[in-house]
Amino acid sequence: MLEVRDSHAYIGQTYVLKGVSLEVRHREIVALIGANGAGKTTTLSTISGLTRSRRGKILFRPDPDATQRDITRVPAEEIVSMGISHCPEGRQVFSDLNVWENLLIGAYLRKDKQAIQSDLQWVCELFPILGDRRRQSAGSLSGGEQMMLVIGRALMSRPRLLLLDEPSLGLAPILVEVIFEMLEQINAQGTTILLVEQNARMALELAQRAYVMETGRVTLSGTGRELAENEEVRKAYLGAT
Amino acid sequence: MGWNRLKWFFPMLILAGAILVFILRSSVNDYILSIICFAGINIILAVSLNLTNGFTGLFSLGHPAFMAVGGYVAAILTFPVTRKAMLLPALPSWLAAQQWSLLPALILGGLCATLAAFLIGFPVLRLKGHYLAVATLGFLIILQVLITNLESFTRGPLGLNGLPLLTNLWWVYLWVVITIYVCWKVKHSSLGRSMLAIRENEMAAECLGIPLSRTRIMAFALGAFFAGVAGCLWAHLVTAITPTSFSVIMAFHLVVMVVVGGSGSITGATIAALMLTSVVEILSPLEENLGAYGISEIIISIGLLLILIYRPRGLFGTQEPAFLVKQRQRVSGEVGRSLSYQNGKGGTS
């Protein structure tokens, strides 16, 4: 579905991605783990078009039978309309707007009014709390609710591929579990997920496959279980001694 | 029921305003009428400035520049041919032969202001915050210099005087209604939500596929159109226009109106424009009697400080008064209720 080939990217003057290659297949959950500053977030933003890569290719095929397209130089809004939705790091809600307006902004590029209504319904089924709080301003929600809102808002563009940046950031363990269960459910309903996580244990449990990044390169890859059992990964990211 | 009430509320309000205009025109003297016209023009300016400074979070000080564009374009078009031959002998003959009525001149003036907004929007709207404020201020100054030096069209620093007095309260009222209506529609549309989204969180907005620069330019250009129209109305009310008519002080006053009303609130901008205009008019006789010129500026500045301290988000914040938007919330409320009902059903089955 998504193929990143030898991507090189700079943030300002800093050389962040030094040749990242990875692949996401249809209906998979793929995790991207690694220390701070490894380039995980930059990898996501090169995919969604927020950052331009200097070298390399990013190829995307929304459905198994669709034609593959090179999205390396495509503007961000077009990438969203092709079916990639990016949830940036740190619960970026529109705090002054209410929950309902936040969700509607997620559907900004869509014109099919009725389908938008039924998707609002779908999102409220996934996260009933959002339906209950629809008229509250997003800034007044708790951290967990804001995270749900951000995910729900990203789903409103009907993505084929959801890019998630650290959904567990700053959330209580119990809430992280709730969120991860939701991700599993969203994935089961047909959305492919590429997940960036610091919480390596949870991420490797959830993901079918995973990549480990270090200083701008992918250093390891394998199934979630393989990596969870890998000695180096256990030492570096799972706290084993 | 609430639906019906609101469906009739706005047309009734417009009608009530029209009746008020009618009564005022037959009962009040010309001086007070012209003050009311200025208040109306200020409403147009504050509400349209709200599109950029309020909704989209672009701090622009360039509004008077767009007024100047609109004002000069319309003034040249409506000037009687005979006077034009006298005052502006160097005008190209095709332009010298024009003598338009107010409405087409207003619209063309507005469109020229929009065009100017597009031209400066592309380079300038890459900037943010203070940088944008400085850049738009620069545009205002460049435009003043340009007008001063384009003597064959503008008579330079002398300005154009003796314009036909075409603006009356009906025209002002018409454009107040159009401006508020358009901005209201924009605010409650998907375009308006995307503007607010950019103001709230640019990165998240970009992630959701909102084209940042296109939306910014839209807000800027739409605001400029109404500023251009307001400039024409202003010029044909004062009946004179010079390069310094549209000044930095004016930009400051307009920004104050938006801040006092609440960035993003149309109701707030309208009320603040009315308040500020009347405060200035009430205080100016006081200034003359006491010989204390500038006291109105001091009072306005103190008022602004007090509002920034005690109500930093302005009188209304981003919101409109609840009774005006109930309709929309009620509809979505119904969707929400049917949703939670279906949720319950889904949960038990």
C-alpha cells in the first residue's frame, strides 16, 4: 500500500532522515519505534507531505487494485484526499471550536454531505464520549478525550491509511489501553495504520510488523513478536536487563 | 419551534433596520445622519477585517490600504466629466469620459481592492504574526507614496475634492447588511471552519488537508473587497479623498474594534464599531469645550487596556450570542440525540 524508498529529509539545516525505507501492506498495523530524535515523526510528515524529502520516493496505492502513485512531491491537501490521514503528535485539537466542529473540519475536503453525517455517526459509535460532548469546546476535554477527538477527526476524511504519531503520549496506562483497543477496532474495519510510538511494548503487541529507527535509519524490522523477543530491542526499548 | 423563530429573525431584523433608516432619515439632521453613516462604514470595516484578523488569525494592518484603492478607483469613475477635465487634465481620454453611478463604481472599487489583495497576498501571506503586521503596514505606506506620485490620476497630495455626495444611509445600510450576511455565511460554512482551524492550529489544519495559503488568501481578498467598498462609501460621504485619508491611525482603530468585540465574533465587531464611533463623536465636543484635544484617544486606549486585562478575548470571544445560533446547534443536537439512541441500540443488540 505504502512504500517509502530511501527517503532523505532535512528539518531546517538538520539532516534527519538518512535513507529510510519501509513498507506498509493493506490492512496492516505497522509500528515505528525508536528513541527520541531517531526521525520517526519526520518519517510520518514526509509521507503526509508536511515535509519534503530531498531524495527518495514515496509510493502509495489506496486500494489493492488501484494504480500506484508517486506522492513524493504531491501537496499535503491532495495526499489527504487520496486517503492518507496524519494525526500529528501531541493532541492537536482546535481548542476554541467545539467537538462537532472539530470533527467536521476533518471532513473538509469531502463534498458528500450524507456520507459525512453517517461517518459522524460512526465516529460517535467508536467514541461515544465525543457524541455526548459534541457542544463542548475541544480545549475543555480531558487529555484522553482530546486524543479520541484527534483520531476521530482524522477518520472523518475516510482515510485508507492512518498515520498516528504517539497516541499514548501523556495518557494514563488505562487510557492507553482503551485507545489501542480502538485502533485495533478501526484496523479491523479496514483502515491500515502506521503507528509511531515510544511505548514500544504496547506498540509491538498491537502491530503485525514493526520497524526500529535509530538516528535517521531503519536498523531492524520484523513482525511485532520477533522484535519484542529480540535481545537488542528488549534492552534498548523494553527495559530488559 | 426555535427553527421557525430563527428563520424569521434575520429578515425581521433587516426590516426593522430598514424602518429605522427610514425614520432616521426623516427626523434627524444631516450632521447626525453623517455620523450614523460613519458608524455603518466602520461596521463594514470591522466585520470584514474580522475575516483576516479574527477568523484566520492573520494580523493585518492593511485594511486602510484597500479602502484607499477602492476609494480612489470609485472617485475617479464617479467624478463628473466636466470637473475631471478641469482637475485631472492628464487623465487618459477613455477614463476621462466615464461618469459612473455609485453602485457599479462601488463594485469595481471593491474588485480592484480584491485584486490588490491577491497581488500582495501571495508574497506577504507566507509571513506570520508580527511580521505580517509589519508587511501589511509597509503595503499601506507604499500605497500612500504611490497615490501621492501618480499625479495624473490622483492629483497627488492635493487629493480629489468636490466628489459628488452619493453616499446616503440607504447605501451604507445595504452594504452593512451584505457584509454581515456574507461574513456570517462564511463563518458558518466549511470555509469558515477551515479559517478558524488555521487560526487555532496551523499544523493540524494542514494535516487535515486544508490548503493553508489558499484559505489565507481567500480570507484576505474577501476582507479587501468589503474594505474597498467601504472606502468608496467613505469617499462619497466625505466628498474628498487624499493620500492621508486612510492612515495608520485608522488601521489602529479598526484593529481595536476587532479586539474589543472579540476576534472572530461578527456581533462583537458590529457592537464594538458602533461603540467606538459613538464614543469618538460624543467626546469630540468635550475636547473642544475643554480644549483638551486627544482626550478621546486617551479614553479609548484606557478602555482597550481595561478590556485586554479583564476580558482578554474581547466582549464576545469567537462566539456569537447564543440566541442567534440556536438554530444550527439545535439541528446538530437532533443528530446527536438520534445518534446516542442508536448507540444504545447497538450496544444492547
